[in-house]
Amino acid sequence: MSRDVGATADDNSHIVHAEDLTPGQVIQLGSHTVCESEIIAFATQWDPQFFHLDPPRAAAESQFGGLIASGLHTLSIYQRLWVDSRTQPWRVIAGAAMNDVAFLRPVRPGDVLTGHTVIDDVRFEPDKHRGRVTFAGALSNQDDKLVLRVTTAVYLGARTA
């Protein structure tokens, strides 16, 4: 698992900085299999709606015809895959924005979600020793159908001012 490093690390040679990323670069995020118990556990804590909680009765009778994951759960899976995909530590300062979130189809127990993200833009803020990196991300299910699209931006430390 990768580890992000704060601004006080001494050796920066192996840490990904804003300068190391280029628009058009694709990052594969790996996969995650969604299980029923995880859908229910997430929903119980964060989105307790019947179509996320009650598979044999209420969810089955809903417009979805069965249990589905919360959109927030799907977004959390994307975030976890994004963080775990890093093969080197990144000089992450903070998240900056999340835009254009689209939940395109339900995520169900047993779905295998696979993600990727594409670097859209890198804008440097030399006075703050950082860059704002914008990513266009997506998750697809085992049938190669998109379930999530999202644009995010993060601040990464810059190697030079």
C-alpha cells in the first residue's frame, strides 16, 4: 500500500511531485469486488436508505429490483483504489475539489469495479510551492459498463518554487 508524505520529508528523490505528472497520463486503479455485507455496513453508517439495507424485502421491491450500493460508497471505492494504486508516495497536500460526479448505473453485490484516472491538467502555484492537479476518473463494472465518472483536483507539493 502506498503512503503519502508530508512536506517535511528529507529525501524527495522518490516522491511524486506536481512536476512529475503530465496531462494525458493514464493511471490504472485496479479492481474491487463489492459484497453484500459491505454495502449494508456502509449504508448502515452513512446512507441508511431501504434499497441499500434490506435485500430480501424492501430493496427487492424497489425500482432497482434488489440491493444496490450507495453512490457515496461507490465514490469511496474509487478513492480507495486511487490511493492504493500509487506505486510511489505522492507529495499530497490536500484535496481541492470534486466535480461532475455522475452515478451512471447501480452497483450490486458481486460487481467487480475497475478504475482508471487520466490527468487533465497541472497548474503550478509557485508562490505556494505547489501544483493543482486535475484528474478525470471512472469506475466500470465486470461488464465494462461505466458506473461512476468523477473529476477531482488535488494539491501536490512542487519540487521547485
